[in-house]
Amino acid sequence: MGETEAPVRVKRWPVLAAVGVVVAAAAWWIVDEMPTVDDAVVRDALPSIDEHLRGNTWTGVLADSGLSGVRWVCTRKVIETRPDGDRVKVGLVANCDEIAPQGGGLVTGSGFRQPMVYLVEHARDGYRVLDRELAKDGAAYSPSVKAMFSWMGARRVLDGPGPDDPATIAPAAFGMPEGTPVRAWR
């Protein structure tokens, strides 16, 4: 008669406990890295951010077109707010078009869609802009977004939906009725 080997018995509970710890740690890390948006900061900081955004863009094609009333109209999607000492970093994606009234409608010229992080500090009348960092172009785009935003914030910028098209709010920005035609210039 030959001897048979007894099957090796592995206690499952230590393995399951270890897997549970790994899953819990991963979940905690993901939740901890989730970008948060402080609505009060956004509400108070966006007026100065919007003013800075519209006032610190480049001169586009409509500026030299002879059209009057040329201005930048921007929509933005706030991705995250992160405390930075007494200051706050507001990460967002801005979508801006240079727009002017023409012939009962509106025309668009230059435009950009740009991830950026504003550094703001609390002031008497809200927040004031101290600095703005822009994502880099070309091959440096993705690495710069990853450096500017939290891990999850960068994922939202790179893979998520962006802000609305500025043409959707352009009529209201010019005091024109909804449905006013917005077309490309020339």
C-alpha cells in the first residue's frame, strides 16, 4: 500500500483579511485623492478669476478686424479647490472665444480651451488673484496637467468633459436674446 500525501490546507481567512486590507487602503486612497470643490470659495473667487481671465488673454483676430464691441466670453469648469496655507488653488478648465456683434448676430474669432490653476487669497470683497499657472502645449501638455492638479483632478481634466461652448452664453453676455445666431467670422 502506498502512502498518499495529505492535501495542503491554506487557511483562507488570513488571505481574505489581507485582500480586504488592500481593498480598504486603495478605497481610502482614492477617496482621499478625490478632488473637492469648496462651493463658498468658488462663489467668492470666481468674479475675480473671471475678470482676470477675460483681461489677461491675448489679442485675437477680431481685435484688428474693425468690429466694435469685441470681447472675450468664457465658460469654465471648476475641477478642484485646494487650500495652500492662507491661500487657495482653484483648478479649472476655461473655454474662451473672442466674440463681437455684427449684423444682428454675433461672430467668433480666436479662442482657446485651457486648463489652469489660479492662486487666490481672501480679500475684503471676496478673493483676489495672486497668480495663474497654465498647462503647457504639445508633448508637455499631459505632464503639466498632472503636475498642476491632484491625481484625480488631472484625470478629470484629461478624460472628462470640458466646459460649455462660449457661444451658448454669448447672446446673454451681449444683452441679446437667446437664439441669437453665433457664427464664425468670415
